Amino acid sequence: MSGGSGNYSWHSSNPSAADVQPSGLVSVGSTIGSITVKASDSRNAAHFDTSQVLLFVVQLVVPVVAQVVVLLVVVLLVAVLLVVVLLDMVLLALILLVVVLLAMVL
């Protein structure tokens, strides 16, 4: 936003659905719908503008099959890691540990 004094107040028509930070960034909760965001010049409230903001939530769903495959891969890697540790191959064990951690993160 530009013009006016440069000091702006930001307000949401429904703060429980979405909050507007002092910078104007809108933080959305879990509500779907719309709000009106109002920006006002802090020194002259007669100077303002509003904007309609649509709210929606994106939820990523990982198929159960993919979760099972990842779990099986992690279990297999942990089993190999245990065998390597038992065989006293420390460097290889560390490498496998890193692979297991990466697999769990992904």
C-alpha cells in the first residue's frame, strides 16, 4: 500500500477466521469462507480501502499405501543397520543411519 502518511492500521471483519498482522499479511485459521480486510491511514481514518479475501484450507492427504511402503522401507533399513552394527562396520552404519533418518522425514 502506498500514499497517505505511510502508517496503516489493518483490520479483519472476522478476526477469529483470519487475522491481519501489522504488515498487512493475512493469517488464516481453519475456516473456509471470506473476510473483508480494511487498511486505514493511522493519521487520517477517512483515508481507507477494503479488500475481500477468500479463505480456504489446503490439506495434503497421503494415501495409506504410501504410508505403509515408507514404514516397510524404514523397518528394512533399520534391520540392515542393526546387522551392519553387529558386524562392526561403523562407517557404513552411520551412512545407513542418515538414510533411515531421511526416509523418516520424507
